[in-house]
Amino acid sequence: MSAVVDPSPIEAMLRGLVELGPRAHAVLEDVLDQVPVHELAAMAFDWEGTWARPEQVIPQGKWRSCGFLTGRGFGKTRSVVSFMIGEVAAGRAMRVALIGQSEAKSVEVLVEGETGILALCPPWLGAEWFSSSNRVIFGNGATASVYTPQEASGLRGPQHHLGVATEIASWPKATRAEAMSNLRLGLRLGYGKLLWESTPKRRNPLIREMLDRAKRDPTRHLLVTGRTDNNTINLAPGVVEEWKEMWGGTSLGAEELDGTFFDDAEDALFRQAWIDKARRSWPSLLVRRVITVDPAITSNPKYSDATGIADMGLGVDRQVYVLGNMTGVHRAEVWPGTVVEAYVKGGCDLIVIETNRGGNAWAALIRGACHARGLTLEVIGAIEVPGHRAGVVYLREINSKTQKVVRAGAAAALVERGRVSFVGDQLGALEDRLCAFDGTEGAPDDEVDAFVLGCHELAGLAIDRLDPRVAFAGIKEMSAALNAAPRGAAVNLAALLGGGNGGGRI
């Protein structure tokens, strides 16, 4: 199955109405007057006939796996959950396995999310979540149980008709192969189908395995590919254009937006060739200079990871310069003085500090270091512009809600485009750490985090999220209008508007 950019039936219908111009409202009202309220309500749950784009419709048949490898926001989760609900309603999937990158994510996305089971299950089928047993029970007796790849042994033994695996590229490295193997071995009821979806991640072995299966036997192992662009109508206005501005023309953009899988020799987000290509000498003039800090979580150097400290600047040409790296296993009573000294010596305008793991404690330590030197610390907000004032040190606290790999990915896109230059011989192991960084959560990467903080501050990077509410704008008002329509003979809405043959296609 290959991705196409044909509209959903409802989108095609709306396009047809737009072409009618001023008559559109009158035509729509005439049609709706003839549709019983219960049929209008049922349309909300008619995935294939009303809401799905053609490439989102998973066919029936004797296939064993169907996967969606697409850009973000394509609608892949909605597709697999909708198909699963249809199989449950038909009685073909009475036992379902749900597995995401963690137990919490499985519940958040597949059960309670905007495109999860509870939101999409029609009221006449019914679905209830029981957290005590980690399963959804449907009105017809079918069950959907939540598992996690972190505990792969939990999938050893249970049997299922259908497995739903989400974001498989993000499954933990240590257990992902065992978890997938156990899941597949448990699909031995009925025809034992596997549904999976993911945004690509370079050199990921699970993605590679799925692609190899689809290549060897495309009739038994279906594959859907597609781009973020395919679903622009359901995403926040302007967000796709902004993503393209940030990542367009980079390998990360090809993964995140186009759904391209790269099977490179390395998992690292950064490349030495990118760094070497953009090298420059020390800039003659900087419009900004900052010290960025990612503090260690303990003060004992025997057990602590390093405190990341980077000296970075912005040139008049808008180039980001990496000027120094002071990362080390520093005690909490030592590194604040190091940071303040570097600030004063470099004529900096801001200290940027990660506060996810320390909160206000870090500002208090830096304030103490400033006081000892006769300086005043001023904490500024997320969008305030720092300046230069005698005796004042400016600090911005960053408490990031975005995944580390996403923040680093935006910085990697800057490096790939040649927007970041590494200067001089005071950078220590920073380049090596960047070129070995694959985004794994929990790895010691304080140098990388400090570098990423500097890129985000100096280049003005911002990571936007999808706003799922945009896709449902006006639904409440439309529902009220439809419910007020008089009852009448059942009609085919698509046919009345000039298309379809009873199958929902326009």
C-alpha cells in the first residue's frame, strides 16, 4: 500500500460544497433536513465511509501485518485504532494486545488519547477501562490488554487475535527485540494479525525488520508510507510550514516530515562532516554571548554525572559559534562560581540553565556566587530579552517539557545546515559526544544538553506541538445544528451531494 493524497469522503464533500458558492448553505440544509438524527450521529463513528483518507483504510484479507511508517501527524494511530475497533465489533478480535514504548504511553495514546479506544469506540459497542487489570473491556466481551516492551516477558504466553504496536522505533533498545518476538508469537488466535505504526528512526532494527518483511512478501505484510503534508487539514494552521522551515532539507526533516527511513552506519543525530564543513575562526564581533548550564544531579563527584557548561555566541551574520566547553564533574559549590566568572570575563548577556532536575535551587546557588563577587542576579522570563547592565547578571531558567531527542534534533538540523561553527581548541570532548549521541534517554550527555540549550537560545528555536482541538473546531456547533434537523427518510448523504455509490466515496 503506498501513500496517496486523495481526500477523505467528508473533505471531498466539503470541497464540493465550496464550489457551489453562495448556494452551499442552502444545499447542505436541504440534505441535512432529509437525514434522521440517529444517522447523523452514526456518521461520527463511520471511519471508512466518512472520515478516513483512502490510504488510511486498512483492507480486510489474509495478511499478517500492516504497518504505517509515516511522518508525524499523518494520522497513523487513528488508522490502526479505528481498524482494531472494527475488528472487535465484528467479533474477529476478541483478545487484543496493546503495546507502546511504555505502559504509561500505551494508556495515554492507545486507550485515553484523542485517537484512543475510549474516544473512538461507538456507544453501541461500549468500552470501559479498568486500570487495576490494565485492560479495556468492550460491550461484546472482547478485551484489549496493555503491555510494555520494558517487561518483554509479560508478552510471553498470552494469546491474541490482534496486536497493536505503536511508535516501535521508540521502544527501549535492551528489550525491543524480545518484546516484538513475544508479541508475534502470541498472535496465534484466528488469523493473528499485527498492526504497527511509527515515525522512522535511522538504523532502527525493528523498522528494518518490518521493511524487509514487506519487501519479501508485500501481500502478507502490508506497508503504508506517507508524509505529514497528507494530513495538513487536521493539524494546527501554519505548523507544517514552521516545521519545514526548521527541518526542511535535512535528514531529520526527511524522517519526521516525509517518513523516510535511513539505514546509516550510525545512530547519532550529529555528523562530524557537518561540523568540519562549518568550522570558522574566532568571530571578530558577537551580537550575543551566553553561558549555558545543565547541572549534575548530585554534588558528589564519585557518583555524579558531569555538569554541562558551554560558552556560545551569536555573530552579526546570525551564525551560532561554540566558543568554549567547561563541562566537568564539578561540586555544586564550585560550578556556579565558574559560570559567573565566565559570564563576566566573556562580557556575556545571559546564563541559560536547565532546571528540570533542580528547580529554584540552581538559581539560588548562582545568586550566592554573584553576591560573593558583588554582583546582582536578575532572573528573566522565557521571552524577555537580556541586556548589559553594570553589576547585573541575567539568568533564564528552562524547564523543558519536550523530549530530549526532539530538542537535540532541532539543534542537529542547524548543524547540518552549516549554521553552527565550532571554534578554537577549548571544546574538549564535545564533538565526540555529539557524534555519538543517539537521543537515548538516561545516557550521560550533559555536554550535549548544554550545547542544545545554547542553540535554542541563540537561534530562537521553538518546538511546537500539534493541537488536536483544531481538527474538531466547529464540531459542537455542527452537532447542535444536525440534532435540530427534522426526522425524515434515510438518505445517502454522499450521493445527494453528487458522488459515491453507497460506499462512502465521493
